[in-house]
Amino acid sequence: MVSTDLGIDDVRAAARLLDGVAQRTPIHASRALTELVGVPVQLKCENLQRTGSFKIRGAYVRMARLSATEKPRGVVAASAGNHAQGVALAADLLGLSATVYMPVDAALPKIAATRGYGATVHLVGETLEEALDAARAAAESTGATLIHPFDHRDIVLGQATVGLEIVEQLPDVATIVVPVGGGGLAAGIALAATSVRPGIRVIGVQAERAAAYPRSLAEHHPVHAGELVTMADGIAVGLPGDVPFSIIQERCAGVVTVSEEDLSRALLLLAERSKLIVEPAGAAGVAALMSRPQDWEGPVVAVLSGGNIDPNVLFRVLRHGLASAGRYLQLRVRLSDRPGSLALLMARLAQSGANVMQVGHVRTGVGLAIDEVEIDVQAETKGPEHAAQVLEDLRADGFQILEDLRAGGFQILEA
């Protein structure tokens, strides 16, 4: 395993290098999370950082320290989006040429932003690892320097400045919850925070369907994730980096996982209650707090690592989050196929306070009589209790409910 002799003086040197480059992002109290968890919860808003994520910190420190021989050759990088933008902006600030390799399904806004900062973008491969292989090959053939997204001392030191800010902004912080992909951010925060206050617990969070760290920590060396299937593309990394893994193994209190449902509910809470737009990876820490509300020693800081989310993805995820929170009611009702039947159903839904958003007709199907029709309804409710009351009202009025789909798949069959 890689030996790391980094300390707080190295972190402070990186902070000086970033003065005037990276913003000192705010921390905001979250009343909703505080009430849920039972201890004070603050949000470290790296989604408000330049380029929309913490990545500018590590990228700039790494690139500013290139030698006079390396700088004219330019840099290459691989990224699903946030590191790409950090490298592109750092290159622009430092006067370097930058080429970035991104997976073919990278979010269009991230691709456009990277190009907007002046980098050349190539779309290669299905995963970050495949894009990284292409970047390594380009570095070898051109002499450019590969700026790894997480596996380098200077990258970790740049990200560590987030942890330094947290302990300065909230000196009594007890727990810091951090999204984890390759591990650069969590390693840096753990390095800085535990160097200043050894008692601070730093907990990493991964998407459960893209989680290499739990098994890697159990086996004491980096191990490939079994799958990479998650909406949180910013932390969908198949293999931990050697440098961050060594620090996380030594200084982090552990790494937990969250489901896709947890992530969608976290995004909804952040948008609705905190008025913050965060990408799925950036919401992983909040998802962990919400899914394990009794597990935290406070005060807690959840790091919102990024806010670069495709608006189309945001729309889909928020709708999914609303369904998971019981705010959408989807049902199929069998009616007599005669004038006025649909109007009666709509009127009853309105009386119950449900806001009908979509209606569909099914006129043919197994078990459906010639004089019957099935109506698919999607309605907005005020939550699980209201949804249950709407269904009770419909049944009391004699409506035949065939399917009730709530909370991301809960199903009742009554036909």
C-alpha cells in the first residue's frame, strides 16, 4: 500500500495556493435534517463552488505544481464531468492546454461546460475507467501530464482544503459525512479534519450499486466494484485510488452505502427544504443521514460535493423522489363505459384533494367486459397519509381499484 506522509502543513500550503482561485463555500444549517436526525446538521455547499463542485481545488493544486518542463506539454484528464470542468478551468487560469476524455454518456451540460472553459473533449468508452485508459494512452503518446481525478497527493491536498474550511467554520463538528467515488475528497477531508481534531469522525458514503470501498476496506486493499449502475455518476468509480485508500483506511471511521431511492429522496429534500440544487453524487451524504437517522453524533456536516445535474435528469429524479415520498399516487380504476363515469371519478378525486396530473384509457384487456373501461390516473397528493385517504374515499364510493402503485413500487391488487 502507498505510504502517505501528508500533514496539516501540506494542507495549509494547498489552501494558500488556492487563495483567490477556489471559493470558501458556505455551510448552511438544515432544520429539516436536524429534526430528522436529532442533532444539529449543517450542509457544506461545494455545489456552489466554481465549476459547480469541489474538483477545482485538487485540479488547480496539481497543475500549479507542474514543472517548467511539464507545463508547455499540456495536460490530459478523464472524468464523468466534474473533474473535467475543474481541469479545464485550472488549465485556463494557468495558461495550459487541456484535453479531457469523458464517457460517451456523460451529461451534456458537463460536456458543454468543459468545452466552454477551453478544453478539448473526446467522448470515449462506457465508464470512467475506459475514459481513463484513453487519457493514459494520450499522455504517453503526447508527453502531456495526466491529471488523475483522485489518485495523487496534490489532488488529495487540494480536496483537503474542504475539511480545513469545515473545522474553521464549525469548530465543534463531531461527524463529517462525505460522498465517495475514488476517494480523493473523503481522504482529503479526513486528513485535514483529524489532523486538527483527532476525535472527528469522517464517514464516507457510496451508492450501493457502485460501492468498491466497503469490500476494499474489509480486504485491506483496493478491490473492483461488482457493478456500476447508479444515477450518481459522479461517484461511480470502479476501483479506489491507492493514495486516497491509504488515508481513508487510516483516518476514516467507515464507508456506508445508500440506495437509489435514498438518493432521490435526498435530492428532493435539498431542493424543497434547503433550496439547493445538488447532483445525485453530491446528495449521498444527506441520503445517508436520512436512511440512518439514529446513527449520528452531532454536530454533523454533510458535504454537498457538486451541483452539476442535467435538467432532464433532475426532472426524472425529483419525480421519482416524490413517488418514493408518497407524493404521487398512481392507480388503475375500472369503470362502466358510459358518459359521465370519468367525470364522477375526477370529481371524487378533486373532493379528496388530489391533483390529477395524467389520465389514460384502457378499453381492451384480459377480463375487461365490453361495457367496461379501465382508467390509469396519476395524481399528486400531500403525502402517504393523504394518498391512503384518497384511496379510502374512492373505495367508500364504490370505485373498483385494480392497482395502487405508490412509493416506488408498492402494489395492492384487488380485482
